[in-house]
Amino acid sequence: MTERSPWAILGLQPTPDSEEIRRAYLHKVRQHHPDLYQEDSQARMAQEEEMKWINWAYTEIMTNPVAKLPHPPEHHASDPPPPQEPSHPPWVVCPSHNQPARSYCSRCHTPLCPVCPGFQHQVCDFHLRQASKRKFRARVMREWAFLAVIVLWGKLWPWALSTLLWGILGYLAALGILELRRLRYFGCLAWLFIPYSLVLAGLYRLYDGLSRWNKEAGDISR
């Protein structure tokens, strides 16, 4: 990848400002991320290729100090040649933390460093948030759908109102057990000392699932 200028790929004039370079890189990633073109397979393949160029351009600029200077200093013929530094392979830089990358995203090939939240799973922040959104969406659909089934079943069959309420309370208590188990020690104390803690914990679990789903969806859209 040497026939294209890294500055032209990022849409920048040569500058030593690392923060400006990083902002330009993130702007290009938001424009050309392959997941934005899921409905068109050909466009997605083209964007995957463009993302490789964008990652290369960012790494080339951040790992080559001479390339970051707008006007490298000129040497006259009489000046002695600069000392040669030992050659070594350049580090690939993580765009989020400006640290040497140790892995790549398995889906979009974004460089990842050990500080990245998705480093262990080899996914970038964008795909990590997508996975979290899918997880909470599945949880919300499962929990609220079962509650809707209980209510509809009570309406279709001639259940007494008290029977329907006991069914809903029993389901909320079951959700509360799951939520208090997640809270561990605090959950055990709440179970022992707070009246109706199972039902309250079940209501909180329903609200918490919706809240987290909306939060992850908002983070991805930005």
C-alpha cells in the first residue's frame, strides 16, 4: 500500500497535530464502516477495502515522524548525511488509545491494543457495542414477551383478577431472583431485609433491560 498518499486518504494536509489526525481518522471510519452497508454486499466489500486503506494511512502517519512534518528540513550537499537508525518494523497504533496494537478486530480489521474493552474478544468498540445491544435486545424481548403471554392468557381464559395478579407477581418474583443473584451480596441483604424485594427486583430488571438497550442503541448511532 504505497501508491496512495496517506494524507489524501484521511483528507488532511500534512500536520504534526496528532489529535487532528485522530479526529480525521475517526471521521473516515464513521463514513466508511462496512456495517453501514449491510444491505448491499458489493458496497460492503468496497468499504471493507477502503477501511484497510484508512487503517494503513493512519498507521503510516502515526508511526512515521517524518511524514507528520509539513515541510521536512532540507539538507545541503555539503552537510554530512544524517546517522542511519537501525531498521525495525513499525508498530501499528490503536486509534482509540494511541498505543501499540496487539490484535485486530475480527470483523473490520481495526487495530486493537490491550486497553481496548473488546481486546480479549478481538472486536472493536463499535462491534462490542453492537453485541451488547443485541444481548440486551434479546433479553428485553424475552422477558417482556413472557409477561405479555401471561396477561393475554389471563384475558383469553376466564381467570379471576386475583389469579392474574398472582401470576404476574410470581413472574416478577422469578425475575427478581435472577436480578438479586446478579447483585450477589447486596441482593442477599435485600432478599432478607426488604419487604417484597423479589417483586421490586423483578420490576427493576424489566426497567434495566430497556434502559440498557436504549443506551447501547444511542451509543452506536452517534
